Amino acid sequence: MSVIAANNRLFVIDLDYTVPFEQIEPLLAPHMAFVAQAYQQGHFLLSGPKEPRTGGIVLAQAPDLETLQALLAQDPFITENVVQLTISSFQPSNMAPALRDVLLGAAD
């Protein structure tokens, strides 16, 4: 079984905080609840804060950009306008064998 759905595209979401971190902190718990839901729904594959803590990175999947944007519009970071997003779609052309087995399913 594949983690990446056959009809989905992969996206890298680069979040940059546009306000001081003190304004981000009160939104962390609701943001993380949103993130947990996105994982549960199968949209998010990897995520985490940048080092230094200036934003975060998400590897996501969705059928198209519009579907992903509709999902992200529910994120408290977006609704409170405290981040700027850069979204890049990509098709992996190379992958470590261990990731291929996990993400695409082991070959029969």
C-alpha cells in the first residue's frame, strides 16, 4: 500500500513568520491541532520548524494546488495572517530505496 495516493501531487510548503515569535506562540496549540488533523486526513507527510525558528516546512500531498490551498486556509497561522507561504509542487525523480518502500509501497 502506498502512502502517496496515486492521483496526488507532492508539495513543499515553506512558511515564514511575518510577525515576532511572541505573536506566534498563542497560535501554536490551535495550529498544531490543525496539523494533527491534516496528518490524520493523509495530507501531510512531514513537517517541522525551521532552524533558526523563522517558520516551518511541510511536505504535503493533494490532488491539486487548489485543494491544498483550501486545506491551508483553515490553518490558524493563515486565518490570523501571521505567515507567508511559498508552495512548490514537485514530482520526485530520485528517491532513497527506504523511502520508496515506505512512500510508494514495497515492490511485489
